[in-house]
Amino acid sequence: MFLDQPLAKKVPELTIYFWVIKVLTTGMGEATSDYFVHTFDPYLVVVLGAAFLAIALVWQLYLRRYLAWAYWLAVSMVAVFGTMAAGILHIYLGVPYIFSAIIYGVTLAAIFALWYLSEKTLSVHSIYTRRRELFYWAAVLATFALGTAAGDMTAVSFQLGFFGSGILFAVIFAIPAVAHRLFGLNAIVAFWFAYIITRPLGASFADWLAVPPSQGGLNLGKGTISITLWILIIAFVAYMALSHRDVKRPQSACADERAGS
């Protein structure tokens, strides 16, 4: 079957570069979404955001192996549209941030449950079939929407401000790494915990840099922050594409290099 068709691994290795680019995409998604939604017709922007996301995901799903440009374009478009999706519930439907976070949290839990019942694992190292890849991207989209709602909740509803929220989520982001290393927290749980937190972490600092002083920010502007983060993302992804530092090399190749050195 198409969904069970075997593939080469479709996600990058979890190096420091992965987490750096991931955090950059979260801040970029926040700044880019806010800029376009508040500059142009928000309904048109949401439709176009969904269309670009669909195109990026089709490209990613079409490929049979990991390609840095395709993977990170999909993540970037998820970041932009995930921000829009969270905003729709609050701004246009009037749902409080805390309830938005609960809704997206329940959605993510349901995706994880279905994924585990179907595949018996939630490991990102096991993305070798179309079915698992579809579950993976559904979870990624839900984590962005959940993280957006959580970040807005702490900054606005809990009145911590964007900088305060950024510091809070930076501390929370370190928890799974410490718990995994020192207390044996399951690696899959640690990964998804950290993955969810990257969204409010990056977005909070992006908002702090972009918004005016009246909102507790540095007033650099959404457009400026968006362009800057896009440039950084492109630079890092180009480095990954050229260096292949995010691809696990075959053991035999590594052994040959060690023998020849």
C-alpha cells in the first residue's frame, strides 16, 4: 500500500543545528504571520498560507528521502500557518488563549494516541513510511498551534510580557534535556516536550524584538524581524545542504575514514 511504502529516513538528525533552525523558524513564523495578517486582507493571507503549506508538504511527501531544502521549507510554512491557525481561534472566534491552548493540546494528544496505536512508536527516527510521515507532520502542525496559544497565554493572559515569556520558556526548554541526561526521561518524551516548547520560545523573543515599547518590545518591526530570520534560516539550511551535517552517515563510510586517517 502507498501509506506503508518503505522510504529512506525523511527527517534530519537531531543535532544542535536542528534545534537552532527549529527555534529560528518559530520566531520567523510569528513575525511573518503577524506582518502579513496585519498588512493585507487577513482572510486572503490565511488562504494563501494554507496553499503554500500544502505545496511545501506535497513536495516533502513526494520525496523518497530527506532533502534539507524541502524539509525546512515545510517546517517554515507550518510555522507561518500554525501561527495563523492559533490566531483564528482567538482573534476571529473570540476563544480565550487558555482555551485555545487546551483545544490544541487535546488535538495533539489525539494525534499522538492515533499515531502510537497505529505504529507502536512516536520516534522521529522511525519515519520510514508515508503513514508515519503523515502522522509526523500532523503532530508538527499541532505543536506549532499549541505553542503559539501557550506563548500568547503567558505573555498576554498571565501578563508576563514577551521577554518574560521568552525567559520562562527558555528555562522550560532545558528541562527535558536535563531530565533525560540526569534522570533517564524517555528520549521520545524528551524530544516532543522540547519540540513543543521551541514554538513559544522563539515566538516570544521574536515578538519582544518586533513590538513597540508600549507592548514591552524593542520596536524593530515585524517585517524587519521576519526578513532577518528568513535570511538566517536560509543560511543555516544552505550549510546543512552542503555539509550534510544533519544526515547520519553509514557506519562503513565512517570506518573507512578512520582507517585512512
